[in-house]
Amino acid sequence: MQLPAVPGVLAPSLLAIPVAFGINGATALADRPLVLMLTGVLVLAGLFSIIFFVSGVSHFQDPLFCVFVVFSFTSVVDLIISLEEDGYISGFVEVYVREGEPHLRTAHGILICYWDGVIHYGLYLAMIAAIGQRKSYRNLGLFWLGSLMMSIVVFLLGNLIGKYSSDLSPAFLLNLPYILIPIWAGLRLFQQPKALPCLSPEKVAEEQRKYLHQRPQDAGLVLLLLLTAAFTFFRGLVVLDCPADSCFEYIYQQEPYLRDPVAYPKVQMLIYMFYVLPFLCLCIYGLVLPGCSWLPDWSLVFAGAIAQAQFAHLGSSLHPRTPFPYQTPEDVWWSFLLTNVLYALGPQLLAYRCLRRPAFFLPATPATLHRGKKHQ
């Protein structure tokens, strides 16, 4: 999530300097933070220079291009961190993580680094390519926006109130741009023009006249979202120490990770309860009544946020870095996996439905209103 720019991290992946030189350089510079920071700035400057001379200034007309290039750089760093923490590589960023950000050594920190280094990195490359080809990347950008915002909010709040709150260092402030920049980027993404479907007013009116029972796929989706909302409310009660026997049994026998003192799972469940639960109700409303033109865009943001959150939560519950008393018991693995995968699947299906058949969500046109009244 930060910019711990060391030659051992960046040289092999971005500038093709020999691997041996990168590892030795990382070891030699690990104890000099100013040198590390300057190295990162120089590498980024070199990366921008290469892009500028290869493609000219056309790419830089879209300011989000620069954002995606810089964030793709940090995604590579995060992937290196996760691989090193899991023991696949060594000697790159060990000193930085141990001294600067020990919370990245938790199961949650490792999993969000994997997500950033693989999923976010792929999204950055796709959006950079779309900018280069002058194609729309609005949908990809909205999915990325939800994913990144959920990741950074849970990470920061967990660091502030959890087990590692006393170990925060000035390096923690490097996360602030990850809140401010995505907010600015999100505003620009929402301002980009939508791709309008080629649908006649008659087709839109016909689709919007259908009741829920005449749309079996939407009815199934509403049922899935209702179950998701109920499960969201239940897990919120669990982390709020509800005295009910069902809550007590669930937190000790099904998801003991919710008790982990790192606080990430508790923060995640509270965000689900106070923010995701109301949005689930709005989504159900948008599937029942036609003309909710806001739903396709926000369903993408919602899908990205839940996908990232469930990946981190599910993976952290099973990761060996989580203390054994808080790991998911082996005898409930399948039920745990099934419920959490279904929880993540609902928002993805909603976003797919909104993009695949958007007629029901289009604003009502005069022709639509006239035909609707005539039908009534």
C-alpha cells in the first residue's frame, strides 16, 4: 500500500536490472529510509519518462493515467511484500515491513497485498491500455474504486484501534493519499459519459412494465440479496457481543476469526452492518421498482468492495499467520466457504445483471410514462 521503493523490489519487475544486484542493493539500503524514498522517486520519474518518450503526451491528457501508473508501481511492491511474508522470496523488504509497518505481516495485511498485487494490478494495466486505445474504462474504474476504498478503510481503521495501534510509525501517513486520490478519481469516473444502450422507448417501456414475478431472475436475485442482508445483520450483532446463544456459538464455533485482536474482521463486519446493509436494501428497491438509474454504477462499486472484502476476510480466516485459536475450525470449512462465497457472489451477479440488461434501470422517458399509464 505504500511506496517502499527499493531496488530489489523494482529493478527485476520494472527496469530489468539484474536480480542479484537488486537483492544486494536492497540489503545495503534497507537501513537508510531517505535513500529508499529517493530511489522510489527516481524509479517513478524514469517510468514516466519512458512512457512519455514512447507514446508522447497523448496519454497524459487524462490525469487518471498518471494515477494508474503510480498505483501499478505500488501494486508490484505489495505483491513483493506478500510473497516475502509467505516465504516464497526473501531479502527484499523485510526490514521495512518489520520496522515501518508490522501490520502488513498479519494475515489480513498479506491478503490485501496479494489482492493489490494481482487484481488491482490487472485492473491498472487494463485501464492504462484502454486510455492508450481511447476506449472507455468507466466500468473497470468503478469496480476498482469500490475495491480500493474498502481495502484502505478497513486497513486504516483496523490499524488505529487494533493490536498494532501502539506500533504506528510516520510511515502510516503514506496511506493518506490512498484515501484522497481515490475520492478524486471516483468523482472523475462518475463524470465520464456512460455507454448508452441502443434500446427503443418501446423496448424500455415493455421491460419496465414487468412486475417482479414476471422477472424470475430478478426475483431470485432479490431473494439472494435478502439472505445476504440477514447474514450481514447477524454478523454485525456477533461482533457487537450480542448475548444470544446463536451469536455466542457462531463466533466460537464457526468464525472465531471475528475475535482476532487485530480488529480487521470486527471493523469489516461493522462496515457491512452500517453501510453495506442499507445499500442492500436500496438494491432490492432498485430491482423491484423501475427507473433507478443510479443502480448500475453503484452496483459496480459495491461489487468491487465486497469482492475485495470477502477475499481478505475468507483468506485471513484460513491463513496460517492467523493465531490458531482464531482460525476457522476444519470441521466447518465447507459451510464457512459456502456462506462467504455466496455472500461475495450476490453483488457480482447484481452488477452483471445491471450491465447485461439495463433497460429496467433507464430513466423513464415520456413514451415510457405514457405507455405505463395506458397499461394501468
